[in-house]
Amino acid sequence: MKNYLKIILFLIVPQCLAFTQQITNLHQKIENGRIVITYDLPGKIYEIYDIKLTAENEFEIISPQIIDGDLQDVSPGNNKVILWEPVLENRRLEGWHVNLIVERKLFNMTFISGGTFERGCWVRTGECKDDEKPVHAVTVSSYYMSTTEVTQDQWKSVMNNNPSVFKGDDLPVENISWNVIQEFLNKLYQQTGEKYRLPTEAEWEYAARSGGASTGSATEYKYAGTNSNFGDYAWYDENSNDKTHPVAQRKPNGLGLYDMSGNVQEWCSDIYDKSYYKNSPAKDPKGAKSGSSCVLRGGSWFMNVAFCRLSNRNFNFPQSRYNDIGFRLAMDKK
């Protein structure tokens, strides 16, 4: 990913998205013929970082090459470890002072291993609607999906505005139309060179149903991550207090994706067709070729539990904006 926010040691370098971040408890020692670096990385549960290493002595500043440990796609937490073996680089072992460069990625993208699943509403789950039938096998290719719904913080970093009704940097952005999201995606491409997009309806359901880490399969869960204890996994009408909540506060599903059920409904890329399941392609379906509405998935803080089922399909006009509609990102596998 090219869109980074940079911090060198404790110095905050202004970029498009302002935040406070620092490495803490940075220590180094020589152990078993290598340099062991430990550190703590404060942050929010859904954030993701890359760590780069520089080292200096009285003669030079270098970028170590033979290193391993907590360097790429690092989540916040304590007791992170990096191992450097200067001897294997034909350098002396003693006399180095190590610095860390922290680069925050704008979006935390989870890899979804492709596979085949039964899309639609199984009879035994009940509450099935006509547009959720028939159940049919669908194969999706591997892709990436954002771990959380896009936040207001992330939206503002790209669009320099905040249309949301419920204000808060860690809240999902809402009150946005499908059409405006296309503007967001275009600006994001201009800023990063990365081709983010909305997930297809099939990709959304496949990822939401997953019961385990990138297994290439999907379970028959009724809700994202569970068949019961729904309130542990989602914000919906009975526990939301009539508002959105910060992302990643409820339990994630098996892939580590948060708020797939509840909080805000999520726009998909597909044009909606009530009868689409009757004749959709078996591989990577992308929705109807024409129509007046776009697909929404996932339920919201405003909806009851029946509308938060994973097979439930909703839709609205692409110009529509509501305070319980947001989105998450997808990206093709490189």
C-alpha cells in the first residue's frame, strides 16, 4: 500500500491524516550473536503499521537487511520483537544504536482466500425472503477486504469533509451515497495508486460467513461470527442506543472482520435485482447488468436482528443517503 503516515521515533510528521502515535519501551540488547530489539506499539485495535529499522554508529547510518520479526502489518500491542544479525551482513556486532520508523497504513486490509460456498438463505435458518432464494453454489476468487467499516477519520483524510450525522473519528462514516463513494474511490486512487473498490455482494457474504481464518470456505452462520449471542458481535436496535458506535468494539468473525452484522449497512458494488439468484453466474458474480438500485448488506444500529442476517439483502437508490448506511473496502489480489 502506498498511502502511509510517517513517524520517525517520537516525531510526528504531518500527512493527510493527523494522529498521535509513538513507539514506547524501545530497548535493544545483544543476545546469541544478534541484536534483539523490543518495543511497544500503542494504537487502536483495527490499525495496522509497518516498521522500518535504521541503525547508526559513530561512522555511519545504515538500513539493516538481515532482519526478522514484527516489521510488516504490525497490530498495536506490547512486547513486539525484531531480530537483526549484523554479523551476517559482515558488520560488527557492537556499537550500534537502533531507531525505528513507524508507517501507519490508512486501511487495514484482510486477505480473503477464495473458495466456493452456498449463497442464500438456508431453509433451516428461517425468515428467508424471496430474493434470498434459491440457495446456490458460488465461487469467489481471492481478494482483500478492509477489517472494519471505513471510519470518519479515514474518509476525512481523502475527502476533506465529513457528511456523517453521528460525529466521531472512530465511528463509521455514514450518510453517504453509492455515487459519492465512487468519488472517494477515484480520489483514493489518485492519492495512493491503489485500486480500492466496493466488494461485490458475493464477496461480502462469503467473507461475512467465514468461521475461520482464510480457510477458503464459508460456514452456515446466521450472523457474522455466530448463530447466537448476537449482541456480542453486533450493534443493532436492542443495544445501540439509537446511534452508531466506534468500529471494532464488538467481537469479529472468524476472519477477524468487525461489524459485518450491524452498526451500519454496507454498500456493495452490485446493481440489485430481486431475481438475480435464479440466474447469476457460478463464479465471481457481479450483480445485475441494469437496474435503479444498488445492494446493501449487513444490517445496522437501526434494524432488528432479522435484518442483520447474513443472507438478508437490502437495496436503495445510488443517490440515497442515510445515517445507518456506510461501507467497507475491497481490493483484488495482486
